[in-house]
Amino acid sequence: MYRLRDLKDIIKIDINYVECPVKGCSKIVPRQRKTFKREKKFFCPEHRIYISPSTFEYETEKENLLWTDNKDEQRFNEIKTVKRESRISRDNSEDALTWNVFRFLDKLGLLSDFILQLLGKETNDSELILWSYSPNEKNTWDDLNKARLEFGETITRGSEPDIIIKTDKVLYFIEAKLNAGNKTKPRDIQNRKKYETGGNELFSKIFKFDYEKIVKEDRRYELMRFWLLGCWIAEKLNLEFEFYSLVKKTRETDIETEFGKHINQSDRRKFARITWEQIYDYIKTLENTEKQKLMIDYFENKTVGYTNGKLKKAFDF
Ligand SMILES: [Zn+2]
């Protein structure tokens, strides 16, 4: 994995060419445009990366992951049997960040402590369900599948929260963003599936406004679906539901009020914002082990590609 210290601060880009971002490398490749292409002509054979003016992509996913021992690899491959396609081998991938951080917490048995310290609840029996894969069930989490069907989605194309943590008291959904924002709209605005009718019209109980306003006007399609499906599953399992938007410290500082205005929260269900920087601060308080140091170094030296030829740090520490 290439980090801040390995990469050029500035890369030369002209109309036709772009240079390899790794320090000391003089390889120049044709400039690619629009959708990222993994083609031989964009590849630096020495550094094993595909290059574009704004990012680069490793030859394999493993190179972008911190945790790759046998058990990690096994879990990662299991997840990939259910996870939607993603660009996890790209420098600016939020999925790679999610895996690197949450796999660390899970691997070290820190999920309950993380919840206590950052989300403020004492819980037990945490199961980490990344991209809908349940390690306990060795499949897509069945309760999520039931929710997908209840609200008119299909299982293979249904809503896929990045991070679910199921505990004995609370069901957590955490939607992770790095560069993208939380404003999304459906491909087909007319196809409302059963969002408004499923679960005995749960929609009308947990939202303050109608579908038009939330999805069409305010473009909260993704957040709407997770709030709806999460509330439904939690109620069925007799758990509280907490939904977190995980973002950078500088991004979407008003998301709690901006999405909060659409929903009916109670002491059994809430929506809140949490930042990657808060997780970094938490990890800093942990025992100083090899893995902890690796994690801290990753946060501090993580990059997210280039803007106008200038290297971008993921976080401003
Ligand atoms: Zn190179």
C-alpha cells in the first residue's frame, strides 16, 4: 500500500499524459478520461498500479487492505460472495477504509468497547455485519433479506448498509462516507417499491414528510431506506435502533438536523452523526500494539488520490 510518504505531492498532468504518482518513478502513461479503466496502457509495471489523473488502482484488492491474514482473507472472500461490486482496490475507496477500520475493531474484540466509548451504550454479543454478510449465518443476514422483501426490494439488488452491528440491546446501522455525500436519489423516481406500504405502513409512523419531499426534493433516498429497514428489523427483534452517518469531520456537519427533520425519533430509535476522526481518537487511546500503530499510521498517512495534480490527504491530522 502506498501512503503519503511514498507518493509525489504533485504529479505532472498534461492534455495527453500523466505520470506515475509513486516517488522516484518516471513512468508516464496516457491520460484516461471519464470512467476509470484498468488497461495495460495505464499501468506502471514497476509499482503495479493503474493510473488516472485523479487516482490510482492497485493490481489486486489485497494491496489496499491492512488485514490480510488467513482469517481476514477468508472473511473478506465470504463478504464478497454477497457484497455489491465496488472499487476496493482504488486509493480513494471508502470500502477499503471501512474494512481496514472495522475489521480491526472486530478482530481485536473491541466492538463493545467502541460502542460504549463512542456511541454511549453498554451492549454485549456484538456481531459485525459488513455489507450485509452475517458471519454467524454465513450468508446475507436473513433479517435484512426479510426487510428487503417486505419493502418491495429484491434480495440481490436490495439496500446494503455498509456496517451493521447487532448487539443484545441495540441494532446499529452505520453508513460510511469518505468523499461521497449523503444526497442520493433513485434511478427511477416513479418506482417506489413498497417503501410507503410495507410493514403496515411503517413509513407514515417514522417519517414526518411524504416520499416526494424526502426522496425527490431532499434527495435522501439512501438514508430513507436505511432508516425504514432498520426501524422495521429492530422492532421485529425487539431491539433499539441507532442509525449513524459516518463522515469526515469537515463534511455534512448539519446532517443530524438535515435528515433529522424528516424522521420521528424516540428513545427507541435515533439518528446521529459520527466522524472518522472520532474513531481515530478512540484508537489512539488503545493499548500501543503493532496493530494499533499500524492503524494510527494508516489514518495519518491515508491519501485519496489527486485533485488537479495535487495529492490529497484523507484526513487533516
Ligand atoms: Zn511507477
